[in-house]
Amino acid sequence: MIKIEDSLRNKIPNITFRDVNFSWPGKIKYVINNCSFSINKSGLWMIVGQNGSGKSTLLKLINGLVKPSNGVVNCFANVGMVFQNPDHQILMPNCRSELILNINQKLKLSRKEANSKIYTVLNKVGLDGFDKRPIHTLSGGQKQRLTIACALISDKNFILMDEPTALLDSSSQLKVLEIIKDLTNNKKNPLTVLWITHRFEELGFASAVAEMKDGNLSDWQKPSNFNKNNVYPLS
Ligand SMILES: Nc1ncnc2c1ncn2[C@@H]1O[C@H](COP(=O)(O)OP(=O)(O)O)[C@@H](O)[C@H]1O
Ligand SMILES: [Mg+2]
């Protein structure tokens, strides 16, 4: 597992899995089973798959929380994570303090520079003027957008999003999808996002889609190869 952090800011990530197997401690069955893929372009990469198929485990292998039982995982990226439930991620009482917590301390920014970054990322996620807002006044969709702003302010170039819209109503779901799509399309500094979902309806936004089945990931395909009406049952 190779992970290079600060030198990779503003670069396109390069993720490679080769013949990766993984089983959770004490279990014989591989939950990631002979998995090979790569991500080496910016864009919105989506993985769809039923509950229990190994999607979240795959993200844990990418960000190094667990190591493969065998095979090769290379991750040249500065990886950020957005969880399904923003309440599991947000620690501070208001938007500004949460964002400051996520600024890379090594940059030693002045107050003015920090403010400028805060305004920029809040604008990017459609939360202009929210810097002083207490977290408890935010809707679920606004909280999720704040967690995206936190990933952006920490200068991550590769964001893993694990079913980020699962708890949102359909208008917030659409807003979050549109924001991410715009960020991955940015001409000057495009973001790379790996988005996990079990909702086929979201796949139309993807640059490429792969399906996780019993721990094995299919080849990357065009979203049009997936049937919109084929929605997995919720949990
Ligand atoms: N921390 C863990 N310890 C042991 N087993 C786990 C753990 N996390 C997930 N699993 C098991 O691994 C399998 C895949 O789970 P997961 O990667 O969460 O799937 P998905 O995200 O596709 O729903 C499931 O059988 C689940 O019970
Ligand atoms: Mg999961």
C-alpha cells in the first residue's frame, strides 16, 4: 500500500487494485474476491451493488483502513471520505469551526487566508453565507454538503462517498449529485470522486459505472448500460 499525501494535491489520483482478496478477521469467506480495477482520470466514478456485496469494504481498502489478505493495492491520492450519515462525521458546533478543523494545519494559513478558503468552499457546495450557522439548524442535505466542503477545504484530490444520498430527500439528493458532478467537471482543477450507491437512478450522472457483486467488481461501463428501473430494495 503506497500513500503519498501532500505532494499529490491538485493531481489526478491513480488507484490500482490487482487480484485483491480480503476477508474480515475470523471469517474464511472473502468479501472482496479477486478484485482488479483502476481509476486514473478525474470524473464521477460510481459503484453500484446490493447491500452486503462489499462496497464499503472496498472503500476501506482504498483509504488504507484495512489491508488486503493478498493482491496489490496502490493508492496515489490524497483521500477524503464522505459518509452516508453526516452526523457521524461532523464534530463541531457550527459550519465555520467544522471547516477550520479540516484545514490542513501544515499550511499555517492566516485568518484572512482561512476565511477566503471557507467562503470559496461554501460557495462551491451552494452554502453561501452559512459560515456562522449552528449545525443543528442545517437540513440533512445541507449537512451532507458541509461534509463535502470539509473534504474540499482539506485539499483532497480524491473523495470517497459511501451512499452519501441514502438519508436525503429527492431534492437534496439531486442537489448533492449536481454539486459533485460540477466539481468533477471543473476545467481548471477537476475533482475525482468514487461514489457508492445501491440506487440505479443515480447512475445517469456517472462518468463510468461498475457493479460490485459478491466482492467482485465488473469492468467500468457507460451508465447507459445499466437499466434505470432496476433499483435494489432499500436495505
Ligand atoms: N467491520 C466488519 N467486521 C466483520 N465483517 C464485516 C465488517 N464490515 C462488513 N462486514 C461484512 O462484510 C460483508 C460486506 O459488507 P460491506 O462491505 O459493508 O457491504 P456493502 O457496503 O456493499 O453493503 C458483509 O457480509 C458484512 O457483514
Ligand atoms: Mg455499505
